[in-house]
Amino acid sequence: MVSVVILAAGQSRRMGQPKLLLPLGQKTVIEHVVDQVARAQVDEIIVVLGAVKKEIAQLLSHRDVKLCNNPRYAEGQGTSVAAGANSVSEESQGIMFLPGDQPLFHRNI
């Protein structure tokens, strides 16, 4: 079993607005990332939420993902990595971490 943890808890301070919610074609940035991972047919997808958790959770409510809240997101990305790793199924034999703001990656993961 392979789990993918998508890091989506950031504050987008440099961007000035939540970049994961920006439109890219017919979907948002985070929807593109989640859909690409889903097409790769991994066993488990976990999305770590933080700064805009309500908005992202609503966007992903119809997708087969596990949502994980990171209340310490403001302390840095390492806290999101830890929160995601702690949410992975016990049966998982490997974890891949992906940033939630890279929607154009190739899906052959």
C-alpha cells in the first residue's frame, strides 16, 4: 500500500491570497493536484489542511481523500509533514509527499 500526502496547509503569504484556491481552467489548483494523484491509482490520498481548511475541505468533499487538520500550520511545513505522516494508514508501506501548489506535475508517480 502506498499513501500520498498532499501538503495544503500553507498561508500563501508571499502570494497575498490562497493560491490553492486560484482557478486553473475549470478547477482550482488544489483540485488539479488531487485529481492527478487520484489518476495515479495510489491506495490512499491524505490532504493536510491548515490556513484555509474550510474552503479546501468543501472543494474536496466529493473526492475520495482523507482530510487531516494541522493546527500548527503557522509553525512551518515540517508540522504538516508530521501531521500527514501521522494520518497514514498502518498498512502503508510507503509515503510520498507532494506540495499542494504544483498542479502541473506529471502523474506517473
